[in-house]
Amino acid sequence: MNHLTKVQRKRRALRVLGDVYAVLIYTVLYIPVAVMMIFSFNNQRYNYYWNGFTTQWYEKLFNNSAIIDSLWYSVIIAVLSTVISVVVGTLGALGLKRYEFRGKKLVNSMLYIPIIVPEIVLAVALLIIFMTFGFSLGMGSILIGHCTFCIPYAVVTIKGRISGDGNSLEEASMDLGANRMQTFFRVTLPSIMPGVMSAAFLAFTLSIDDVVMSNMLAGAKNSTLPVLILSMNKSGITPDVNALTTLMILAIVAAMLLSGGVKALLARRAKRLEAE
Amino acid sequence: MSGKTKAKRPGPGMRRRNLRRNTLPALAQAGPVSVWMIVFVTLPTLFIIYISFMSRGVFGDVVYEFSLESYQTLLDATYFKVILKSLRVAVFTTMACLVIGYPFAYYIARKPREQASRLIMLIMIPFWTNSLMRLNSWLLLFQTSGPVNNFLQWAGLTDSPITFIYTDGLVALGMVTNMLPFAVLPLYSTIEKLEKSLLEASSDLGASPAKTFMRITLPLTFPGIFSAIILTFIPALGIYTVSDILGGGKVLYIGNIIKNQFGQIRNWPLGAALSVLLLAITALLIFIYTRFAKLEDMEVV
Amino acid sequence: MAEAIVTLTDVEKSFGSNLVVQKMNLDIEAGEFLTLLGPSGCGKTTTLRMIAGFEDTSAGSIKVQGEPVEDKEPYQRDVNTVFQNYSLFPHMNVYDNVAYGLTIKKVPKDEIKTRVGKMLELVQLTGYEKRKPDALSGGQKQRVAIARALINNPKVLLLDEPLGALDLKLRKQMQLELKRLQKRLGITFVYVTHDQEEALTMSDRIAVMNGGVIDQLGSPKEIYDHPKTRFVASFIGESNIFDGTVQAVDGTLLTVETPAGLMQTRGEGFAVGEAMHISIRPEHLLAEKQPVPGFDLAGRVKDFTYLGTAVKTAIDLKDGTEAKFSRIEQDAECAEGDTVYVHWKPEKSVAIKKTAG
């Protein structure tokens, strides 16, 4: 009785084909990550070939001050540019969504320049401006560079989460006696919080992984981790860097899972409360 | 406020009110982002266009006199070849990303919502790893005494190691794997919006799957396809890290040339002119895009 | 009986462990207007989608003009569908939408032009050729959807709640138009709706579905006047339904004991002590100041609702159920709070066998 018709057989075959294709693509996407992790255990100074298993790089990593210094430099810059771009981006998203003013369309279009134009162009443009006007390069210039591409992403991300139904929530809050400040912190901000969080995550990952802007705008003294890696490229990237970036991706994924887990937990508790 | 305000035109009180209720909050919210964009995006962009029309001094300084020298240099055989090569690689990368990414995006979009968002997440995770290290991994895999060559020799497919590294082929592989998500995401979100009943209607009216794809699916997902083109083609045209790492400095693209003009070579006007070329290509594509879709609808994140 | 154009034999459909359609048997006759009527989730849309080919059958067979269609994709079947949300191609104008099926079949351009012209005339949309679906009203979209399906001369037209999105007035108008169109073209219509009034107005036959099975198949009059199950009685029109057991049988006259009190009805094949249901339409209910022999249904008049064409009276019976009662005019002697004795002519009520489930 459970004899499949021609149509059903064809559909099933297509479905299997799709699964195989997807697995293939995911494999290609994950190969570089897997290789990076595997070679962090390679017992060979320059990773020219596989020379046996070791965990020594994880131990030695923390003695390599150049790498650790650049990591901290990167982290500080990433945190600062996340904070700046989330604050400016949140306000900007609200302002651009809720108010009509002259030049709004222009600002909206300007936001897409850093997103679409190749990063090298923006980096070079900023470099020229800084050099011409005597602004010395260093953490400040890198920070400005990073914020310049993080802010637009933050605005676009948050704007997508602001409901289109106008200011009715805010109006309700003010109707109930809250002033503008109270309304912002008690009503507006919580309602767009998911957008703000994903904007923060995006800004952080964009900043900490950035090479082009940092490389162009870094002064002579300090360099971010990606810039250091790029400079190591000629002589070969050593396994301790593999070890470090392995730890970093594990930390990022752990943070994601943790926040996802917390969210799920909160949702479950809310559901239970509702049921009671 | 009473319903019967008599004022026929906004008096000073009304204007002050409007200032407090609308102008100030608007300024406080949209002000910072507007100023930032003007100061750090628009002005530098205009300035780079200006610099591209200057000329290079003997010591690598900028001589502030109008000149088309840099643009003429772009037409020199050496530079022109690089530009053509970069365009070719960018076109190849874009096509490959579309051809590989479209069925993949379609596959994900046809899954139940929850599962689809998990699959999308699964695409994003590798991209949170340092991009240079991911590129370096391809190098480790394909280097002379690396796993791929070892395997080929072990399997008897080749006698001596094949040189993969520092070739255009490996750079292309790096480009495609690097850009694929930027094609898949916009494709996914347009395909996901495509109503299934439209495909059923087409089938109901006698169209085979191939015809339905050509007449319904493809035209209706065209905005997503064009977003994907923009989001892969333009970065591919300007990126230099892929060619730096996988090309080992032997493979040069526009991005490398621009970077070099601001490094050892020090020819700002030439670097600026190349940047203006990239800007012009970007502007052209965006112009075409805005003919049939809104910029705000481009799925960039 | 006319020849069957679509035959469903023991058709079943399950999604996972959820059995949506169970052992369904149905002959759809050529040229008839058949409605699948039921609440949401009863399997009516799934049945339609199986005929169209969008869903596979889990078991059983579907034949169109005597030919099994399981091995045919939707695009190979001689049936066409009018979708619930119209599903007009948003990137094509009205002309291209209507011409779609013919274009796919590579019909010559001139012929397409004349046929589309005729079809648009039929649905009264001449002059709208160049409009995009976005620029049409709901009713106009609906006409395009119908024209787009009909132009292919389908053996059967399947309509999935086509009027669901329209407002009441437009819906009534479209109901009449659809019915006229069907009569004029002589095409078999299989129409899915949850709106019983719509089904009664338009159909030649109605299949009332509940929980994946057809409860009753018959003409609108049969279904309205002689519901065979408690579900059909409650779903079609307004009804007072009482559950009880047979106390006495006198020929066809049954006396039935219910929680609300004693009542009478007419029916055949019932035995004393048998559980059963009685359905009585509000317009057949009567009320007196004095008790009526055979009935023991005292109640208190609760309230009146003025409906324009009728006055609806609610009466609280002694077990707390509410009897609905409708009259052209309000009874003068009835006032809120009055105690009245409810009864009816036994032949006006319907005796329904208790079925499992």
C-alpha cells in the first residue's frame, strides 16, 4: 500500500540532492575553521607541514607579549567602537525613523557608502584627511575608522527593529506622566533592545576582525591583532596565532550560546508565569 | 490643549513649542550620526576625488595643481592590465557566488522558519573567526607539503607536489569562500519572501518547474540577486587581503595597488584615482539598483 | 446519476501523525457546483489541494475523468485553481496574468489576444489589461484570478475560499456572479468555504466535512432540513439542539427525555432507551403561556434582540441551556422575565441518531 508514486519518488530524490548539496557547502565553509584549529596543535614552528600533536602553543601563547599586546589593543578598540557606534547608531536609528527633517534622505544614502564602497577606499580617504589636517595616527584614528563603518551597520540593524506604527508607545508613556528621558529609558530602549544587542554584536565582530582600516590608519607604534597577522604572513603565521584565534572563536560562540540560552530560559520562565 | 486654539499662524509660542517638541529631539537623535557621516564619510570621499586630480611631487608629496596625470597613468598597460584582471576576478567571484549561493539560499528558504534561521546562523559562525586565519588555512591545506598534496601523492594522482599556493586559482577559491555568505543572505531573504502559492499557481496553470523558475521565481527574486551582485562584486573588486595571503604578493589587484600608493611607493593622487574608479563603479551599480528597488530594502546585514 | 468527473476513493492524508483526511469517498459530477464546507482544520482545503496536485495522497486514489492522477504533477493535470489569496503574479499585469497558461502552452499570440479579451469581458475587466495586481481592488483581483484559471478551459475549477478576503457586500455580489458564471460555462466547480450561508446560496451539492470525514453529502435543502448528524445540525444555520434518550415510541412520534425537559419529535428506526439528538430551527419554535401536552419545557424569557428582519428571543430553560427563538415580530404577550412553555410541531424538528464521536 505504501507504494510511492512517480511524483513522490522524484520529490524525495530532489530532497536528498538538496541535503547533499547543503552538507557540501557547509563543509567547505567549515574547512578553514577546522584546519585553523587543527594546526594550532601542530608541533612545528612554522606550520609548513604536520609534525605531530602538541599543546605547547596554548602554553607559550601567553608568553608571547607581541601577540597578547596586539590582542588587548584590538579588544580595547573593539569595545570602544562598539559602545560609540551603538550609542550613535541607536539615537540615529530612532531619529531617522521617527522624525522628518531636511537632508534626511541624504543622511540615509550616506549611511550606505561605508557599507557598500570597498573598505580600502574609505580607509584611504580617511588617511588622506588625517594626514592633510595633521591628525596623528594611532588608536584615535583607528577608532574613528572602525566607528565609521560600524555606525551605519548599527543604524540599519536597529532601524529594522523599530516598529513602523509611529510613536504610540512613547505617547502612551508620556500620557501616563513620564517625561522624555524616562520614556526613553523605560519604554523606547527596552522595546528596541534586541536590535541594539545584535548591532553591538555586529559592531564588535566587525571591529575585532578588521584589517584594512586598521592597517591603513595604525600609527608606527601599536598594531591590532589582524594587522600583526597580516605582517606575519610573509614569514609564515605561527601556530600560537592559530591557538589564539581558536580560543577567540570558541569564546565568541560560547557567548552566543550563553546569550541564546539565557534568552530561552527567560522565555520559558515568562511562559510559565503566564500559565499560572 | 484646548481644541479651539485661535492662532491663525504659528506665533512665537507655537514655534518655541515646535522647537522643544520636534526640532530638539530630532537634532539630538539624528544629529550625531549625520555629523559623523558628513565629517568622516562625505568630506573624505569628496577630498579623495579632489586629490585624484592633483599630481605627485618628486618626494611623493601632493602638488596641488590640477592634472589628469593619475588618470592617464591608469591607462598605462601595467595598471590597465591589473584593473582588467581585478574586474575579471570580481566577475568570476560574483558569478560563482550566485550560481553556488542561489540553490543553497533556496534550500534554506524552503525549510521551516526556525530551522532556516538555525541554518543561517550556521553560515555566520565561521565568519566570526579571523578572516586572515581562515585564508591562511587554505594556504596550510594546499602548501607544497600540505595535506592536499600529500593525499594526491599518496593516491598516486601526481608524482611531485603541485604548486597551488600563490596562484590565481587559490586566490579565486579564497575569494568565493570569503564572499559566499554575502550572496546567500540577500538571496535567502528574497526567496524566503516569495509566496509558495505563486509557485503553486504557476504549476497549476501548466508551467513545468523549469518554466516556473524562469518566469516567476527568477523575476520575483531579482532584487535579491542584484543585492547579492552588489554585495559580492564591489568588495571583491577592492579586497587585497585575499591576494596578499593566498597570492603571496605575486598576485596584484586594484586593492593591492591602492594600498601600495599609500605605503612605500607614495603616490597619493594615483591611489586616489584608483579609489575614484572603484567609487564610480559602485555608484553605477547602485544607480542601476535604485531604478528597480529601494536602497533601504537591500539586505546588508 | 450524471457521470463522475472527479472520483475520490478511500483518500487519506496525514501530516506526520496527524490524520487530516480519513478514508474519503466522493464522486463529483460533471457540471455541478459542489461545495466542501466545514470549520477550519476539517480537511477541506487539503482535499482540494490533493485534487490539484499540491499535496500527495497518503493513501487511496483520485481519478479525474476516470484517469488516476497520482503520477501527475499539478502542471500536468486538467484542473485549475483559484487561490485563497488570489496569488496573482505581482510582476505581471492583468493581461499577462490571464494569458499565463496559454503562453506556457505556446498558443499563438493572436489567439491568446482574442481569448484573453473574451475572458476579461466575461469577468467585466475589459480596459484593465495594463494594470498591475497592486493597483486592483480585492474584487478585481478575484476576477483576474478566476479569469486566469478559466482561460485554460479546465475540466474542473477548484476554488479555495476565494471570497474570504472580501467584505460582506462584495462577497454577496461575487457569490451570485460566480454561480451565474458556473451555470453559463457548465464547468464543474469544487468550492471550499467555511461560510455555511455561502455554501447554501451557491451549491448544487454540499459536502459537510468535520474532522477529516464527510458528515453529510446532499443538496442545500436536504442538508438544511434534514441534518444527519449533530455536527451538521449545529454547523448549518442556527439551531437548538437537545441531547436526550427516547422515552416512548408511537409510530413515528417519539417522546424524548432531555435535561431541559420532555419533548416530541418524529423519526423512524429509534428504540426506547436510545440516546439521540433533536434539532429544531429557531423559526419553528413556539411558546405558550400554558403547558402543552407532550412537552415539558418551561423557561424564562431572558432578552430580545432586534435584527431588522426578525426579533430573536432567548429563553432560559430549566437546565440552564438557552433556547433561541425567532419571530417576525415580538410577541405582545411575552415580556422579559415571563415564564413560558416552549414547544413545536414534532414534524418540524429533526431526530438525529447518535453517532460515535
